[in-house]
Amino acid sequence: MNREKRIEIFTRLRDNNPKPTTELNYSTPFELLVAVILSAQATDVGVNKATDKLFPVANTPAAILALGVDGLKEYIKTIGLFNSKAENIIKTCRILLEKHGGEVPDNREDLEALPGVGRKTANVVLNTAFGQPAMAVDTHIFRVSNRTGIAPGKNVLEVEKRLMRLVPKEFLLDAHHWLILHGRYICTARKPKCGACPIEDLCEFKHKRDYQ
């Protein structure tokens, strides 16, 4: 895929959604961090249901730490892997208070040192909370990047690096959101909505005809 085609793809995605953002509910970098930790192998809708109850009660590292592991579990028990997630969030809160003055760090090294925070979670926080160009490649972005030909790769890190290199700079900050939303609602895994896709004529997916 050439640069001109990528520019047109992202121009159309931007025209359809000029100010994209995460579908997770949050109002501070810390709330976003907790929500993203909870979102692993869970839906944003499910996470929002839990955090809509949790955050009014505890939305700072000190407040969640005061709940303790068992207290936190009561709020997040509807989410998959809630036991390990509760443990990680409590440990993360302690580290934030002891090493970062209760603030979420705005750099990859410190973020990835937090329990329950991997590269993808760090990328979401860096991009969405701190406005840094970063690409959190999940299953949706991995699928869209490979299927369309925007940035094919054999694994998530390869796709991430290619996207960071190939997405035109003017679109880089919001590209993560456009791609994830496109994969979630249009370029779905089993039955992509090719006939309703705004970039269908630019996409290099070989089986588009099967989904008209």
C-alpha cells in the first residue's frame, strides 16, 4: 500500500469521526489506567459498568488502596480475571503513592514497571491520557492493519512498529482510535461490513466480494 492511499484512508476516517476517543469512561489519567488494566480480555461496556460504581467511591490510588484487595473485588467481580486484576491494581496504587506522588507517570518505562501494565496498556495511557503518539495494537487493530494492507505484520509488535512508521504524521495521534473503532464496528472479525465501509475502495482485502 502506498502513502497516498494511506493518506486517503485516514482522511476519510477522520472526516467520519473528527475527534475520536476511547469508549472507556474516565475523567483522570488514574481512572483511565485502572479502566485499561480491567479491560484486558473484557469488553469496554463491562468495564464501564464496574467503574461507574467504583470511581464515585474510590478514584485515587489512596482511596482504592484503602479498599484493599477484597473491597476492590466487590466492585470488579463481574469482570474476567478480576482476582488477579484486583491484586495488580492494589500493587500499582501502592507504587504510585510510594514512587510517583500518587500521579500516573507519563513515560513508558515507569508505566510498564507497574503491575498489570504491559506495552499495550502503556500505549493507551500515553496516547489517550497524555496525548503522545502511540499505537496500542489489540485484536481489532491487528486485524484491520493486516486485512486492509495498511500495516501488515506477523505479530502485534511488528504491526505497532509499522503503523508508527507508516501512518502519516498528521493522523498519528488519533490513528489508534480510528483503527480500533473501525475494527469494532465495521471491519469485524467474522462478517466485515464491506458494503458499508467508507474505505472499501482503498482496502486491499482480497475477499471483499464475499461480504457485500
